[in-house]
Amino acid sequence: MTRSRARDTNVCGVTAAIAVIDGKWKTVLLWLLESGPWRPGELRRRLPGLSEKVLTQALREMEADGLVHRVVHDELPLKTVYSLTPFGRELSEALGPVSDWGHRRLEKLAQAESAS
């Protein structure tokens, strides 16, 4: 899905929601940010394989979509902290049942694999 879909007002609600969480890292970033504010370096350490460039891009997109809030503390060295906005927290809560469904699907796949 392209970024332009995130701003398209002529799509169904599910497509509009998926457009802002599309990608490999955004859902896990939402999940981590549920627990409170995080600095970018802390997020990268928690997510091996996530490059600084991709993290920055994902956080900027999530900020543009109103999901995360970025605060830069005026101290040296500069300290940047990301947290969920109320809108981002609302999306995270809405994804809870989808996550539950996904776990049930994974269990079914594991059962089917062990039965064969």
C-alpha cells in the first residue's frame, strides 16, 4: 500500500486504518509506545534489524498521521522522545481484537502443521 492511501478520503475505514500502520515496523512501534515515551535509540535497541533510517521514516510518518508526538528537549546533546498521542492510543486499542484474532490464527496454523 502506498503512502498516498493514508491521505485518500475515498477508501473504506479498514483501508484507511491499514494505510497508517502499513509496513514491517509500525505495529511493533505502536505496541512499544503503548508502555510510555521512548527515545529513538532505545527503540532501535529493542528492535534488532531496524535501521536508524527506517525508524526515522516510520516515526515521521506516524507523527504526520497523528499517531505519535515528538518532543525535543532543549539540552545538549539534544534529547528526542516519542510517545503515543490520544489518537494513536485509540488506534492501538482498536488493534487489540485484531491481534487476538492473529494469535488464534497462528495457533490454528501450528495445530494444522503438527497434525500433518
